[in-house]
Amino acid sequence: MSLMTILQDAAAAAANFSKMGAAIGAGLAAIGAGIGIGRIGGSAMESIARQPESLGDIRSNMIVAAALVEGAVFFAIVVCLLILFL
């Protein structure tokens, strides 16, 4: 077995591991988004229940926070997909 064959086999194995890592990373990012937005919504509902007069402020802050979480997750998923397909 030549050195070139060994290096080609190692490169193929590394490519498979990077694809597996990208897929796991995209899945973890999606799960993290679900957990994060669920906590944001739950905390907002508790806050609204405690102080109903501040409904508008809490709702707008909740939407902004959820959008920031979604933006970070979309970035993570795009990076994982770039690793997967490039």
C-alpha cells in the first residue's frame, strides 16, 4: 500500500466525518432554536400574567428576541449546509 493510497483513504474518511458533523450541527441548531423560542414565549406569558398592563412592551420585546434567536440559528444552519455541500 503506497502513501498516496493511505492519504486518499484518510481524506475520504475526513470528508465523511465533516458531512456527519455538519448534519449534527444543523440538527442541534434547530433544536436549540426550538428550546430558545419556547423559553422566550413561556417567560413572556408569565410576565404578561404578572403585569397585564405591559402587554404591548412585553410582546414587542418577545418578537425582537425571537427574531434574534432565529437569525443566529439561520446563520448556523447555513454554515452547516455550506460545510455539507462544499
